[in-house]
Amino acid sequence: MKIALAQLNYHIGNFPDNISKITRSIKKAEEAGAELVVFAELAVSGYPPRDFLEFGDFINKCNDAIEEIAVHCNRISAIIGTPVFNNNKKGKPLYNAAAFLSDGKVKEYIYKTLLPNYDIFDEYRYFEPNREFKTIDFKGHRIALNICEDLWNVQDNPLYTINPMDEVMDQKPDFIINIAASPFNYHQIDIRTEILERNARKYDLPLFYVNHVGAQTELLFDGGSLVMDRHGNILDEMHYFKEDFRVYNLEDIEKDKVIRGITNTRSEIGMIHDALVMGIRNYFSKLGFTRAILGSSGGIDSAVTAAIAAAALGPENVSNILMPSRFSTDHSVNDAVQLAKNLDMPYETITIEKGFTAFEETLKPLFKDLPFDVTEENIQARTRGVILMALSNKFGNILLNTSNKSEAAVGYGTLYGDMNGGLSVLGDVYKTQVFELARYINREKEIIPENIITKPPSAELRPDQKDSDSLPAYHDLDEILYQYIELRKGPKEIIEMGFAEDLVSRTLKLVNANEYKRYQTPPILRVSSKAFGMGRRMPIVAKYLS
């Protein structure tokens, strides 16, 4: 028996496009001689549909889509993820389902049992968990069909009291098919692979795994669909960060025949780079935009953002706006110009001096003789923000925010100024990782000028300003932030790692005191296990550590 896996980039709520992609893949699988083609979790709707699931009309469109797709499944069968109504009088209104299509109709539904409700997941908000366990009989084989999280309860610290695979083993399945929507983070691939290996070994069964690929606002799906033998060895692994389609002979999988093996040989920083490129590209294409604009300061954050955006959209579609002030150094302006020339990107230079002076003069009667301080620094940043948003409005370009995670964490940014934007590219990338990204971008030739990478970071909002005037050294700051944000360690634990008590106390206070700023930032492309945004929910008016 031949089984096809279709790793596709879906668009939430874009039913015509999703149906077209699915039906084309069904036809392609049929022409390749496959008898079964498998698609990802909630493929019909796109993932995560979030509160669209509360609209009956949205679910009806999902059901209509499944009926339309089923017509194409006469000489081939398909497994497709979709939300369906729960017709019982009790429980949540929906199931997260895998539809089994054959003979031109829906033959069966398998419902998801384990509904994640942590970090970016909130499936229990919408779905009722499955309580009836069954396999799918097909062409003389018995399939253990399950959905994403249903295979994740084999960890050493299980979250759930039930394991769906345990419940179907008495039905003697021949292999496992898992359809998933597993978002990317730079640790997830290793964790996910280990989970799948554990299942294959524990149940002594071959495993077919199909994941989403593509970006859905801030969530990035890396693909990496795969096939394993019963010993947990990867026989084939599909591409990362792009659509893929492959057909497998079940007999080869049952005989542990290696087809291509592991194809993911990228470095961690390379994976982050590719994820961000995909994130920008999909955000723009799915919203119908083609051009970006950003403020190019001659600093490393804006340089890395520009280079990634150029890779995603084409350099001709990324406008760099240089906005020097009375405090900008000549080398920063020259570095920004050189970057634009290296990437063949358009750029304009607009001095902010007239706008800044106008604000100073307007506010002088109120400020009187009060000394220059952070207020005037913020006015410069907001002047730049006004210029960038004006150009964005006038020409229909999306403004890319260039702030990094270290800055966002401690509030080292100006609301309505350098925190403006339609999309935050580096908001989940620590400053030390930004430097790594710059080196990665320059791995074959110098794209980002060396001076941008080696000079001390500075906002250049006052004479001789350096980031180090206001912040600890980034290698210390980033490690403290990682331990607190990603690993959720408390101050005592971090101090015991060797960090000074006053440094830890100050850093954690800055993180919690600046929560209000992060509530007003643009969507942040998620590449870590704990990004600012939908997966990290903190109160603003709180006293803990602040």
C-alpha cells in the first residue's frame, strides 16, 4: 500500500485556497499510485483558528469544505483535520477531528483526546475531549489515527491521566498516523523527534507524522513531517519551512528501509533565520502586502531585520529610512547606507532635526528650564515613529519593528516611537542571538558591514550614549532573562547560578514593571519556547518582583 503525506501551508479561514491546495494534493497522490493521502491537523480551517471557532458559520464552512473535498476521494482515500460540531447535549460545542474520507464521502471521524491548554495553546477553550477509542480499518490494515498532542503523554512528567495509544492497542493496530500542528521554536524539533521516537519504540509500530508548515501571524510552523520505523529510526524527513509532498510504500516502512533519513542539518541560528524569513514572507502574502519599510539606524538590530526582510520579500521591496539626529554619528549613517547598497535596497535619508526642534519649541513654555532627560530622548524616537508611520500610510507599506527581545524584556524602547510597527521581527530574539544572526547572514560574504557588528550598541539619543550606560552586559542580561522568561526560575535560583543579587533584582524588576509596554507592541514572530505575546500572559497591575 502506498501512503502520501502532504505538508502544506494553509491560510486560516481561506477556504477556497485551502480546498484548492488539498484537492490538488489528492489528485497528485492519486496519479502517483497512492491509496491514502494524509493532511495536517485542522487543515481545512488553518491553525489556530482561535475564536473563529465560536462562529457557527465558520464551522459550517469547514463542514462544507470537507464535503467538497470528499467528492475527490473515490479512487483514493484521505485523512484531513477539521473542526466538527459536538452533537451531544453536554460538553464543549466542538471536536478537533480527523476526517477519514473514502468512496466520495466521510466514512469516519477520529476525535482528539488530549487538548493542550498551555503556552500558545488553548484548545480546551473550544473542544470537547474524545472518550471513545477506535482504529481505522483500511485495505487490510488497522490504523491508529490520532491528532498531535495525543502522542505527547509519553514524557517523563505526563500532563494527562490517559494515553490514547494505550486505549487502542488491544485492537492491534499495524501502524500509527499522527496529524499535527506543532509550532516551531529552536528547541522544538529535538523535543518533538524524541516524543515520536518514544511512541514508535513503546508501541513497536511504524509511524507517519504530518505537520503544518508556514506562518500564522506570530506562530511559525516548520514542517519536518516524517516517517519512522518501529524502532524509532527516521526513515525519511520532509523539508523544513516549505511545502513538501512525498509518497511511501508501506512495505518499505515495515521493513525498516531508510529512504532519505534525517535531512535537517541546519544550525540552531540557521533555523531561527529561516523561520523569521518564512514568518515575514507569509505575514505579508497572507495579508496581501508586498512592500516593507523600516528605520535603518546603522545599528545591528535594524541591519539584521533589513537583511531578513530582503530575503523574505526581495530587496527591492524593503525601503530603508535613515533618520539621523543631532546625536547621530557619521559612521552610523555611513554603515546604514553601505548595508542598503550591499543588499541593493532602496533608502532615503530624512533628518529629524526640524521635527525635534519644533517639539522642543512647542513644549518649552511648559518644560521651562528643566534639564534634558529621557523625555527629549523619547521625543526623538517618536519623531522617527511619526515619519515612518506617515510613509507607511501614504504608500501602503508595512512597518517592520526592529526591537530585540532583550530590549522588549526590560523596556528599553519608546512607546509610539521605535516600538511602532505592523510586525516585530526580532522581538523573540535576544541581543546575543542578533549578533549570531548577523554572523550567519555574513557566512558567505559581507552583507552586514563589519563595523555594525563590532561597534558598541547605542540608541544615539544623547551625546556618546551606549546601551551599556543603561543595561548590564548583554551576555549577562540575556542569560538572566532566559532563565526567568523561558525557564521560569525565580530570583533565588538565578542568584545561586552566580549572578549578583542586585543585578538579578534590577533585571527582574525591569521585566515586570514594563509589562504595560509589551501589551502595546506589534505581533512578535515566535522562535523560542516562551515568546512575548499570546503564549505569555502576565498582569500589568501587579507587585510580584516589581
